[in-house]
Amino acid sequence: MQILVDGDACPTVCKEILYRLADKRQLMVTLVANTLLRVPGSRFIRAVQVPAGADAADAHIVRMVTPGDLVITADIPLASLVLDQQGYALNPRGDFFTVDNIAQQLSMRTFMETLRSGGVDTGGPPPYGNSDRQNFANQLDRHLARLAR
């Protein structure tokens, strides 16, 4: 199993959790982004820079993912593609995308895009906080513990 990270939008605090996890559990963590990401020197951590483009990082992640891999992303369409590949998708706030909730997530995303394109100010997500960080770390630990059984 490897962990793939949609690196452009992943909060720094999540990346730091993943860096520690990579060395502690000796798991490969790969960050994929359109920009150059600096990562700690570790044989378990690498960064891949893809060409600029709206979905270049997503497409690269989809090509890399294999069944059982974990992808960290807040991108709902990417999460759907990961689930299609029998991977797991976890957002930085610690919520898993699943086959049971992805259709609803995609529908809500489309609905919100429609509102925004019509000029409605839908706001944005609340600021990323300590409870989000804790939830992310807890869900990550639980997931890895389940796989270790």
C-alpha cells in the first residue's frame, strides 16, 4: 500500500502528519502537485511535479493508484475515480469518501457550482482547525490499523 497526496491543496499540517507516518510505518508517501513541493529527505517520501493544467495532478494520481492505496484529497471527482480503482480516499478534514456517499458528494458539488455560476455567494468551508487536524490523524491511524489486521 502507498499513500498518494493531492499536494497542491493539502494543508501543511496534514503533510507533516504524513511525513512522520511515512518514516514511522515505513510507508511510501507520494505528493503530486503542479508546483514544486519541498519534502523531507526520506526514502519513504517523494514529491512529483506534473505539468500545469487543471487536472494534471489528478490524472497522474489516478494512473498511480492501485487497489488498496490511500489517496488524500479534498477533490470529490478525484475521490470518485480513486474509489473506481478500489482505492481509499480521505479528505484532509478526516472524512472518508465511500461508495455509499460519493454520489451524494458529487451531486452536492454540482449543485453548489450551479449556485456559484448563478452569482450566489455560497461562502466557503470553515477555516482548517485543530479538530480537523485531530480528526484527520485519528482516521488515518484507524484506517492503517484496520489494514494491519
